[in-house]
Amino acid sequence: MSQTNEGPARPRWERAITEMFRGLWEWGVLFCLIAVSLGLALWPLRDFEAMRFIVKNDLSVVHRSQALLAVLVSMVVTTAGYLLVWLRARRREPGLAVGESFRRTNRFAFVLLILPLLTALGVQRIEVKQPVFTSFLLVTITGLACLFLYRVFARTLSPGHEPFQPARHPRRALAFFIAAVVGYTVLITSYAVIDHRNLGTAIYDLGIYDNLVWQTAHGHFLDCSLIKGGNHVVAHFDPIIALIALVYRLYMHAETLLVLQTVWLASGAIPLYMLARRRLSNEWFAAILGLIYVLYPALHGVNMFDFHSLAFVVPSAMWAVYLLDTGGFKRYWLVVALLLITREDISLLNCFIGAYAILIGRTRTGLVTIAVSLTYLVLIKMYAMADSGLIMDGKAAVSYAYFYAEMIPHKSEGVRGLAVTALTNPLYALQVSFKEEKLLYFLHLLLPLLALPFAAGKKLVLSVYGLLFIGLATRHHVYSLHFQYSSLLFPMLFAAIPDGLRRVTDGPRVKALGIERAPLAWTLLFGMLAATLVTTIKYGVIVPNASFKAGWNRLARIPTPEMHERYLWVQQIAATIEPDAAVTMTSAVGPHFSNRRKAYHWPNVSDADYLVLNVKSFKKEDDRRLKRLLDKKQFRLVQEEHGVALYVRIDEEEAALMRTSEQAEKAEKKAATSASRRKPAATATTDPGAATEIATGTATGIATATASGTASGTATTDPAPKRAPASTTSKGGAGAPLSGTGAKPTTPAKPTPAVAPR
């Protein structure tokens, strides 16, 4: 008797239920998710303010019923669409079952799942209030987009398609690339200038660099009156400032630095384009990578945070890698020299560039790069800078030990403490590296690049310095997209992308998994573009969002009328003050007055001739300091508009006259008060002139005596004339004349002319 593995025939109803559950598992769950996606995505768009229910679940009963109805309608519409696809497919395949048709449709319709996720990203401030959930949305959208792109390319590309070959229309690709770079330059330049005019920039750091470049342009190499010691060597040694000063002399204002920084950072797309074209052999791959570069949120943060010499590392580092790959050694050494003069600590970054040179077989070049860089660093630290320590923990210099405070338990250890902690307690170092905020930072750096730099092989060594510098830091500004420190990492990540993309596409694992090579290459490229777009929407500068900051402040892309009037008033003050006058200013107005020999940061008054103060942002201690200066008759208010006040120093003779006048007024009031108290009540009907004469005579005598004693050493003994406050203080509209300014205060004081707006 033969035996089979098949059991007895099951009833028809049982087989039907089995098939139904099998279908629900294979395609039904996904179909249901797709079916409700349209409703979940579109219904919240009816009221952008109410979209917050996505993260708060605070809808009323009525609105919840409406949302449920929208979901049901979405399911009906989607099901109808699936059925239409099935009926149309039956014309070609008469025996096609509904379940099989639904399964096939799911292969491409799943892209609709992205829609409710995009709607969720539209919730106001979600990137600030729920950063982890926002990152989950970004990763999910990117994953779905990549899967959809792969299936589309696998279906549309011919079997023999070769992605890594010269483009059919290379000029179009080049034109696209140029348009992207020029568009970025124009847009970000306008944003940077707008932020500056909104008083969004600050003394730290645009004011410092503006004063530093101005002083260097006038022969005072690296001098800066806004930092202790009066020279930038207490913080950094960056001789590249001398080259920047050549351009700065064309228009010696902070705006020049902002424009120059934007142009230089935008030019970083050029070495990236050349690296990609060389490695991938396709101009369109290079052009789209250039577009990804200018959309990159970390680039926006570096560009929009005032001005820093560190930002100039970005294009130079990528040029160094390109020239190493192509063997352009003469130009390579010029770029290495440019990196060295950018900032003294870039010597350490150069060492990893040298290590990469050794790994690719250019051993002598790598060894010389490392030796020259370390020798330069030692010489500069020992003979040029104020402190020879690597992170300068001495009193004579600006210490950077607080960048790594948790890794350096004993401040006196300096960089040695950092190394000791990393070696003796590596688990703690990992704990520091795996902070939630830092992990999110690295995610936002790597997601737009699909983490392809980690598949780049030898080029990964280029990123080690940046990963260590940022990964071990405990100051949160270091691992923020909105500050300049990303400059040490992301250019090396971009330089590694072409190699990473090529290695993943041609790798043996991809072939083993049965993934097609050509669709994968294009999927990775456009997947990076999709990831960059959704990331820059929430964390970049191009689209308004709650996360992005231009350094310390939010960016107001469209200035309010109040901002515009305030800027005109600041410009009016700037036009009034002489170029050689010493000025003390608060942080927000500082970059508008820092282009001079003597610029001081409030409350450092020193020998300032003028105070330009943003009194609207004053704290109590600032108010007390200002009051003491006014009480001592060192400064007097000229005019205050829109929260910005101008004070001028009072010379000694004028101050003495003002003190004499005040004392005379007080004496006169005191004498009058005393006389009125001595007047008996019984003589209320007598002639009041007598008391007046007595009071006047007494006050005159006291005033004369006081004036003579106070103004001793002068040619006259007459009482000092009274100075009406209205003649030296003015408050009014922006068009009011600025009185009491003009010529630099001298002895004796001279009247100063009114100034028209610039």
C-alpha cells in the first residue's frame, strides 16, 4: 500500500479560509497600509495648525470621526484603483487571480506609504520637540524611496546598461552642476547678508574675524583688540588671514567676509565633481553629487555661522585628496601648504591625508606630508603661539580643554588626560561617543550620504580625525549641525562617496544577493538625493524650519520693518563715528563697528571714544555698569533708537563743568527749601519778594563758591552754565537727526554736526 505525504482532502470552506489568510499575510497587510495612506496623508492638510494631533493625539470627537471617515474613503478609493488594475491586467492574462494582481500592484504602490510620513514631517517644530521620531521618519522615508527607485530602475533599464560610462550629454550635466553651485552661492550669500543686517551675527565670531582681518590688512598681523592679549595667537594661528585680507581691502566691511566664505565653500563642489567624474566616469553622477553637496545641512550650518577660518578647510581638503588620486603632486603641495596656514591644528588632519597617501602606495609623499605637518605644528606651538599645549590649558591663551571636559577629569592634565581616559577607560569614551544628541548628529551627517563613505575602503582613514575630534567632544556645539566644527569631517565624507558607491555596486556581496548592478548604482545616487532633500527640509537653511540656526540665532529670512529701521539706524551711527575712533560695542552690533584699530567688547570700555550698545538686551548688571559710567560723567547719551544707543565720551573739562552745574543746581534747590521752611506762618501776608531775595542771594553765593572750588585752576570764577538735558539726549524716530556726534571728543569739547542717514 503506497503512502503519500498528502492527508485526506480538506473541505472547500477550509481551503478557502487557508488561502484567505495566506493572501492576507502575503499581500493583505501591505495592501491595508497602502489603502489608508492617502487618507492619513491628506486629511491633516486641511488645517496646518491642527496637524499637531499627529504627535499629540488631541483631536476632538468630531474631528476624530472626520479623520476616520477620511481613512474609510481612502480605503474605498484605493481598493477601487487596485480592482481597475486587476481588470485591465485580465485582458492580457485572463486567468489572473485578484490576490495575485493585488500582490503585483503592491510592488510599486507601497511608495504611497511615504505620503503620511511626509505629512508628519510637516508638523511644526517636530524636529525640535521629537528629534528621535523625526529621525525615524527620515530613515523610513529614505528606505522606502530607495526600494521604490530600485524596482523602477530594474524595470526600465535595459539588461546591458552600464551606469559608469560617459554621459550622452555631458554639457547638460555640467550646466546643471554650474546652475546648482551658482544658485547656492546667490541664495546663501543673500541669507548671510540678511542675517548680518538683522543683527543676527555677533562679536563671537564675525566681529573678531572682521577686526582680525582689518588689522592684518593694515599691517598689524593677526592683531585683534576683541580678544585677550590683543593678538589671535592666543587662540589660533591662521596666516591664511593675510590672503583673505587681500580681498578684504576691496571693501573693508564684515559683508566681504560673509560673501567670500560662501563663494569658497560653494567651490568645494568642484573637487567633488572631479573626484566623482574620475571614479564613476559619468558626468551626471558627478553633477548630482554636486547638487547633494550644496543641499547638505552641515554645509549650511558652517556657512551661516558668522565667519571662521576653519571653513576654508572644506574645499582644500577635497582638493588634496583629488590631487593625491591623480598624481598632481606640485599642486598637491600647494594645497597642503594652504591647509597648514588655515589653522595650526589642521596639521593633524594633514597627517591622516598623509596616511591615506601611504595606503594607496604613495609612501614617500605620505611620509613627507606627516613629517612636514607635525614639524610645522611643533614650531608654531613653541615659537608663534601663546601656549605650546595642544589644547592650550595655560592662562596666557584661550584653553580648549572645556571641549572635552568629561574626558579630562583633571584640567591640569590637558590633552594627556584625554589620551589617558581613552586608553584606560575606553568604555567611558564609548559612552561619551554614544550620547543621544551625538548619535542624532552623526545620523544627520550620514543619512544624506547613505553611509557610503564607510564602504570606501582606504578613503575611510580620511575621516578618522574628524570622527575623533567630534566623537570625543563633550561641548554640544561641537556636535551640532549649526556650527563650524563639521568642517573637519564632512568634506572627507564627500571625498569618499565616489569610492563607496563604486565598491558597493561592484562588490561580491551584491552579486551574491542577486541585486542587479545598474539599478543599484542609480538607486544609490538618487537615494542620496532623496535623503538629502528630506533632511535639509528639517535641518537645512533653504526651507524654513524650527531647527536651523545661523550660529547662535534663528534666521529671519524676511526682515520686519523694525529690523530694517534698526539696521538703518546702526548704519547712521557707523557713518558718524570716525574710522580711527575707539568704540566699545555689544555683541549684536559689534560686527558693524569692528573694522577699526580699537574695537572693544562691552563691558570693556578702556579708552573708548564711543559706546554703541544694544540696550534692549541688557541685563541688570549691564544697566548698573552703564549707570556708573554716566554718574561718573565719563559718557553721555547722544541718541537711542530701536534699542540701540550711542554714547560719547565726555572730556575732563566738560565733565568738570557738568559736575559744577549739577552741584550749583542742588545747592540752589537746597537753599530755596531751607528758606521756605524758616518763613513763619504768621507773616503769610507780607511781601514775598523778601524771601525770594534772601533765597536767591544765598543760592548765588553758594553756587559761586562751589563753582570756584570745583573749577580751580581755570581762568574764570563765574558759576558754570546749566546744560539742558534736551540738548544732549534725543529719542525719536529713525529719521531724527543724530545730535552730539561727529568729531572725535577733544579738550575742550566742540559741538558736533548732525548726520543724515547713510
